[in-house]
Amino acid sequence: MIYQLEEQILNKQTISPAIKQFMDSVTQKAGVKHADWSKVFNVTYANTLETTVKKIADDDIFILTGDIPAMWQRDSTCQVRPYLVMAQKIPEISDFIRGVVKRQFFNMNHDPYANAFNSEPNNAGHHKDHTEMTPWIWERKFEIDSLCFPVQLAYLLYKNTGRVDQFDESFVSGIEKLLHVFETEQCHATKSPYRFQRDEDRPEDTLTNDGMGSPVKETGMIWSGFRPSDDACVYGYLVPANMFAVLVLDYIQEIFSTVLDDPEIVNQAKRIQTAVRTGIEKYGTTTNQAGERIYAYETDGLGHFLIMDDGNVPNLLSTPYLHYTAMDDPTYLNTRKTILSSENPYYYAGKFGQGLGSPHTPEHYIWHIALAIQGLTQPDKAVKAKLLDNMVNTTAGTNMMHEGFDVDDPNKFTREWFSWANMMYCELFLNYFGYKIKE
């Protein structure tokens, strides 16, 4: 067994000898030179399995995000993604990830507009929000990536293990709902039933215009109410999330033309993908202060753009990670240069690091997730090594990653227990030593 579930979900669980053996082999490969990296890897790689897993059934695995007792569709994919390396050789890990996929598609079928779910219908979460809540839903902020990430995990499980039993009736139904929502939100103003308002002082937690968000023009892109930070979009088209949708629509076309046989779904996915890509290139680009073509973070199709980036994924920094462009694509390189500079209002530099922060966290706090993505989207091992050093040296003695930390004092940080950030460190660490997720 991967884990031995205790009665209390937060009790520490044990990992199997096969996992421990894999971790030992990685540590040996890292060697004495990188013992400090390995120390953090061994803590963080085990932590997700030890502390966030709730086994509902053999094929139904609920994953806590960490210090919040709910499962995010996005986070849960990122929390187990580095385990795909083990799944290539360890069947129990393959079974475990399949159980996560099964729960994700249960969630998606329940409500494709929701971003976070409860393990049972217990009414936990934000039930004072003005939207269509159910007892299963923790939060109902519509984010494109909440639909994309489960598809990515199901696809990568197939690519890394060859298994196809995750592509069951629940998967097909979830894909049908995803495509329906994508098409609906391409015409948000005229077709969308989605509304969201929260009665709190923090404006980032609610949508304007009676819960519809700011006005947008139809562009072919998919409207999103919220960013992967769970902050509201200023403009309705979140460009990096649409880039992610382009990738996932590729996955859907491949699955439904090779593993499954449904030409109608293939054609629908291709039609949406073409419109989204065209919309990104026509409406989602602008120029930086140097007059160079770059991707905007958000736009409304009406001539407004946000030139910025956020520490969460999908973001503009992650464009090659999302396989929307190559690492050496000129527009991406212009965009990368811009967002990793003072032209991005959420780029911070200080005594203990420099990188992307977020309006979701205090000023001068940068994100460990963003540092990992910065390393994974460029080919230079020396740069990866510097970023790994920076991440290891800013844990404030916890040997675990955080959400954001103060660039001038890493003892000031948000979220002591944040599994997504832990696993992004692990993905960069494994990547540095040649352990690849098949994509």
C-alpha cells in the first residue's frame, strides 16, 4: 500500500518501501554535493503522500490542498504530477494517480464551474457566496484551469504508464461538460448562466457587474471569472489559461481519436481550439515598453490589456511548460523578459531572491511555485541550480516550500503547509537530475 489511512485525515501516513527506494535512488544520484537539496526533496516528496491523501475507495482518492480541508482541481493535479515519474515503474503509484483522476472527474461531473470540492456532501466552504452551491462544493470560482488540469493528469497517466482505464464513462461525461462550458464561455455575455458574488471587503474575491464580471467582446477565447490564484480577473480573458486550454484540447483530440472513438468530440475540440488560438494571437498580444510584441496577461477584446504576470500556474512564464510555445519563441522571450522585470508590477527583487509575486499575497513576496516554473521553462542547468539553491535557502528552516516569502526576510511567509509548492520544487529537482515526465 502507498499509505495506511488513519482515522483522522491529517494524521501522518506511511509510504511504501517502493517509494522509499525510489527516493533513496534519487538522493544517491544527487550525491553529497547536493545534500541540502535532497534533504528538502525527501521531506516535500513524501509530505503529499503522508499528509494530504484521503482514500475514499480503491479507485477514489481525495487530495487536500494542504492547510485548507478541500480538494482543488488544479492543485491536486500539480500535487501528484511529479509522482508520474514513479508511476512509470511502480504499479501502486499508477493506481493511486488513477484514483485521483477518478475523484477529479466525479467533481467535474458534479459541477464544471466549481474549483474546489469537499470529500463528502458536508456543506463545508463558502456557502454564503451568491452562486449555485451544493453540499459537495467548497468554492465555486470558475477558472479555466480547473477544467484543464484533470484532463492533463488523465492524459499524462496514459503517456507515462500506457493505462487507459481512466478513460471511462465518467471521463467521457466530464469531457462533454468541459467542451460545453468552453463553448458557452466563448460567448459569456449572451450564453453564460454563471454568476458569482461574495459579500466581503476584498474586491479580488468577487465579480463586478452583478456577478458577471467586466464587459468583454467575443474573441474566440474562453472567458474566465478567476485566476489560478482564485483572485478575480480584471478583464475576462486570462491569456495563459486560454493557452492551457489549447494544449488540453489537443489531448482530447488525441484521446478520442486513438484510445476512444468519437469523431464528434474530436471535431468539437478542434473547432474550439482553433478559435481560442486565433483569439490569443489576434487579441491577446500587445507591446512592452520597448515596443516588442508580447503576450498580455489579461484582455477584454475591447483594447484593454494587463501587462503583468502572477506567481500561479498557468501564467505567462509557464507558456513553454504548457506547450503553447517553444522556449526560444521570440514572442515568449519578449514576454519573459518583460514579466521578469520591473515592468511587471508583481516582480520583486531583494536580498534573498527575485521573481514573481502575486496580488494574492503581500508586496515584496515572491512565490516558490514561480521560481520552479522559471527553472522548468529554460534549458540552462546552471540557472536551474541557482533557483534550486534559492528555494532551499528560503524555507525558513521548515525544509518545505511556501506560497510567498519576503524577498528581504524569508522568515516572513504565507502558508506553511502548501503541497502544490512542495511538489513544484520536487518537479524542478527531478528535472535537474534527468527524471522526466513523458508528455
